[in-house]
Amino acid sequence: MVIDGLLGIGVKGAPKDLYADAIRTINSSRGVKVAIDIPSGLDPDTGEVPGDVVRADVTVTLVAPKPGLLKAPEVVGKLVIVNIGLPPNALRVVGPGDVEVWFRKKDVKARKGEGGRILVITGSRGYVGAPWLTALGAWVAGADLVYLAAPEYVLESRFSPEIIGLPLEGDYLTKDSLKEVLGVVKKVDVLVSGPGLGVREETRGFVKALLSLARESGKPVVLDADALKLVSQEDLAGVVSIITPHLGEAAVLMGVEPARLISEDSVETRISVARSIVERYKTTLILKGYVDVIMSPDGNLKLRTGVGHQDMSCGGTGDVLTGLTATSLARAGDPFRAASIATFVNAVAGELAYLIEGKSSPTNILKYIPQVLKEPLKTALRVKELRSGSENVR
């Protein structure tokens, strides 16, 4: 018998060097070949085989079958699913494993841009802080290049040397604003809009034009805040997107009174609301709150609970999450995984900020995001140590 445990589900691309040689040796052996979790060389999501792959007689996968296993029976052989003792709900709660497995690390030979290129295009004269917090959220999460395209007044109100400012004409954005950044759109991985955008009718035209451009270019989009008050189902059709409403914004998306949803707030209500929005808008959703609900168009569901602090319910924390989500999307490549990563990291950073600094302010959360991304399990355990029996956990 030959047991294959060379490469796990976090490894993508064609195996190289010693791994490729080992796979060829396994395939040429006479014994029964048993792959653990997934045959080495098989893409766990798509079932594609980009290079050498172990052709197993039996694949023993843990907890649940990975999508790729169901698409490559000629490589997988007999599929055996093994329960390793995880409670069913554990699969529905975000955690450090989402970061460890899906947040792509930069290669030792990485070049500028491979960590993510983000264009934040938002803001208006009345709201100058939110665009900056979004851009900085993307930056501290590991994006190599973050562009902030906003009215000149917004850019002049703050300064951060890491952010590339792109001044736009006027006090608010219109469909013509996009003409000034078309060259940048071609360069970036993710488009972001909403925080501080404003809700003028002319700005509705900007949102429609932005999503049309995203559809044509194939660029994924992260939308939050005011953009959610201006977007329609038709606008989002055919666009790879993540939207990040709180319950009040969710009510606008559903066309109901916010007070109704708020009065009925519960985990069950949140899941029901999330499902309604996802079915209507065909988007990946982060429904923010004391429990975050993450849901994808194909029905995948996760919750962020057990970590985070109620002090995070202050202005600006959602703007930081929006930027963090954009970089997570650039690194993970999949909207649902990106949303899972971002909600966990944001919550741990927010609670660390409260426990250490005494305040879960946006600027304090920005400070702890890199630490959580670097050591997700260690920082989550650190939160538990610092709580000292406190019950102030969302």
C-alpha cells in the first residue's frame, strides 16, 4: 500500500521538482494507492489537473468532500468520507483555518502587485473619513497597491503616504467620474465603492456605470454603505461581487422598513434576511452585526460569532472591513472565502483593540489586522487569554 499525503488542499498549481518526481514514483508503484484528503496535484475546487497528479485507488477525505473530488472520479478512485469528531456547527463558523488555508501568502520571489491591487473609488465632500478608512483597511490587509480615487477635497483632507491618490473633479461622483480612472481599472484586481459616497441621484448613475464596467472587464467588486442604497438587482447581474450591509442597509435592499428587521433581530432572522438578499441580488453577502452572516449565491453559509466586541458598533469599523474584504478577495480569489476571512480577521482585531487599547476604534482595528493575518490562531487564543472572564463578546 502507498499512502499519499504529499500536498494538501491549500496547494494550487502544478507540482514541481521533488513533489512531481514523488508523484510519478507513486503512480508507477504496484501497491494500492490511498490519498489522504485529496490526491496530490488535484485542484480541490475545480477538479482540474494542471500537472502531475496521484491517481488514487481510494481517497479518504476528512469531514466533507471537496468540490474537486466529485469532478475527477478517474483520479480520486473510491471516495471515503471520514468524520473526525467536529460538531456540525463548526463547519458554519469562521475561524483561523479560513485565514491559514485560503489567504494566499506572497511567494519569496513575489513582485510588486502580486499581493493585490485595489481601487477604492468613492467619497463625497460631506464624507471625507470613510474613503480613507476603506483604503487603509485594504492596505494593512496586505495589498501591494491601493488607489483611492475620490473628489479632490476628500484627498486633501487626509494624507497617508502608502495610498495612491487619484483626484476626481467635483464634490461627488457621477458616471463621468469613471472616465478619469479607466487606465487604473485595467491594472487592479478588485474595485471598491460605497463608504462616504453619498446618495445623490447623479451618484446612482455612477454606481450603475461602475458595475457595468466591472461586468465588461470581469473585475470583482466590493460594495458597502451608500452604494447599497443606490444599487439595483439589474446593476449587479453578471458581476462577481461582495456586499457588506448592516441590518438597516439590508432592509433597504429588501424594500422593507429598517425598524421591522431591527425589532425582529435574531440569528434566525439574520440568516433568513441574508438568504432573501442573496437570492434576489445573486451576490456574496456579509450581513454585519452582533453575529455576521456570510452567504454565497450557491447557498454556502457561515457565521462569525464568539469573537468580536460590542464596542465595534461605532462609525468607521465597517469601512475598515470593506477594505479588508477587498484585499482578502484579491488574495483568496473566491468571494465566499474572502468574506469568511475578512469577518474573522476584523472581529479578532476589533476585540484585541478593545482588550489592549480600551477602544475598538477604526484606527485601533487597523493596527491589529496585520497581526491577526500573520498569526490567526495565536491571536485568537490571545483574545481568550485577555478576556479574563469578561462576557462582553459578540
